[in-house]
Amino acid sequence: MDSNALLCAAIANYITTSPQQRITFAQFMDLALYHPEYGYYSSDAVKIGFKDSDFFTSPNLCPDFGELLAEQFFQMWEILGKPVPFSLVEMGAGQGLLALHILKYHQQHYPDFFAALEYIIVEKSPALRQEQQQRLQDFAVRWCNLEEIPPNAIAGCFFSNELVDAFPVHQFILETGELREIYVTTDKNQKETNAPCPMPHAPCPSFVEVTGEPSTPQLAEYLDLVEMNFTQSAYPDGYRSEINLAAGDWLSIVADRLQRGYVLTIDYGHPASRYYNPRRSQGTLQCYYHHRFHDNPYINVGRQDITAHVDFTALERWGERYNLKNVGFIQQGLFLMALGLGDRIAALSYQKQPLSQLLQRRDALHQLIDPTGLGGFGVLIQSKGLDKTETSQPLKGLTLPE
């Protein structure tokens, strides 16, 4: 157990002062990750990479991920008629590695595009923002909140890599055929209410789960949106999963700020039919702590990442509501291969480097396309404000060889 005692006390106080002395799991997750003083992403607890860290992302492997994305951004600029400025808005930029790889590549290979480029980072974590600013000090990068961008101000692309999975999610469970929401209370309050929830994991002594009526009608509206009906007999009693309402709020703001261009979302997840498969009976919630994952969010509170897979069907349907057109959905491995990763792998045979370096680089490139790992991530591209000529030009990353 490695929980932040001050954060646990703050959450417990929030529970005690809340109606019915309980909070939704989404509220608990929000506090655990984003409490302004003690949350995982607000403090210096978040560590990304391979050494003394909790998890790694594609940019940690090699620059190629960012460089291939840079190729896609360059084509987007051409399709839009080479606007000046072309704004790249990276949301949730981690350590700033992806931005560094993209900016360096554009500077070296597409100087005209680099001159037209406005790079904006939206970052909620103060610790990560400071690291980004140090890493990117040689480039003209602007930091701001998403809400600070005026409506219809962006011509370019909003993009994110492993952002939406860290949004707070509501959790639900089926009890005698009815959908019930999972709430979090303290051990003391649970003993008083005597309403335990059957859990797949043992909670830490401070926090336990109870069930109740859904906290908002938006949960039922979400299930209608993605056309899921949990009253079917295929779903067993005790089936539990997640609903990410925050993703819809986020996408509505992004769509409002985009005048013309694209939204590119890369993350691990599934279409709704796979996400809510009856056999996925315990949902997708995962916690990452020192490169190990487990499903108990009530330990290591404030010291571990908490994530849930992304429902890409919801992002597509919400996008349609917010005037975003679905351009395409593809696996990351196929997306990168279409952008030229295969050529980079083939070129290794002709490079004169020590064998150990060649093998290390080959392994990194293969990890990017491994369908059981990073290569199986989803890549969703949506657009707004494009005319017929612009819409008719296929994006390179979505164009698979025949």
C-alpha cells in the first residue's frame, strides 16, 4: 500500500460532506488523478517511461511514432490549402516527447510547413507542463487550457495520444437485471449503511463501494447513443463496466473550437459492441503502478494511474452531434504502416550500425505495430468544415495498400 495520506483524507472529507455520504466513482477517479494538490497528475507522482516509472507510451520507444504522425499532419496542411497558421493542438502531451519529435521532423523535412505551424499544448498536469516547457524550450510552443481557445479559432488539427482513457468514468453494475451505479464511500459509512457492492477486488480499508440509482439520466442516454441494451438475458447478474461521460464533454469543446480541419484521437479501446461484450463482465478499468497493472483503484491512491478503455462508437456518435464528420477508424499498426513504417523496417537491412542497436531499433518499431499491444490501439479521425474537394482527398494514414 502506497497511498497519499493527504489525498485519502481529502477524498474522505469530500465523501463525508456529500449528500448520502457517497460519491460516484467518476468523482473518486477525478480526485485521485486530478486533485489540484495531491492528485496523481497534479503532483510529481506521475512518471512515464521505462525506468522508475508506471507506464510508457509510443513516443518513449523511438522518434518514429511522432515522425510518421508529422507526415500525416503535413498532408492535412496540404489538403486544407496550406493555411497560415496551421494549428496543431496536442491535448495531454505527457513529457513533451511527441511534440519534440514532430517539431524536429517538420523543421528538418518541411521548412515551409514548419514556418506556418502554430503548436499549442493543452496540459492539465502542472508537473508535466513544466517538463514539457524544459524539453521544448528551443521551439515556439504555446500552452493554454482548452476553454481559453476561442470558438471556431482553429484551422488545423486537434490530436491526442492516450488521453481519453484517463478521463474519469462512471461505473455501473447489473443487479437482478437492473442497471445500478457504483458509488464510493468510506469504510465507516459503509458499516452504517450496510449496503455492500459485490466487487472483483478487495478494497483498501479507507474506501468501499456501494450501489444505488444512477446519479444522472445521462448514463441511460449514453447507452441509447451507443445502442446497448443491458436488459438482455445475455448479460449476467453482477456484470459491471464503465461509461465515460467526460469524453463527450471534451469532444464538444474540441468541435466548438475547430473551424476547419481534423480531430485525431489515438487510444486503446473498442467499438461499443466489443466494449460491452457480455463476456467482458468486469469492465476495462486498469491501474498502473511501477509497470504493473491491476484492477484495484483503492490502493496506491494518488500514486498510480487509473484508466479505462475508450468506447470509439461513442466518440463517433458524439462527433456527429457536434458537426464532426467521421473520416475513418483504423488500428495504430495499420495506420503507421500506411504512413511508411514498413519502409523504415525494411531500411534496417541496409544500415551500418552495431547489431545490438539494429536489434533494439527493430524491436521498437515492431512494438509500435504489434496488434496485441500498441499496434492494436484505435486511431479515430474526424473532420469539420471541409469542402467536397478537400473531403474527397483520402488521408495517407487511412489508405491501405491493396
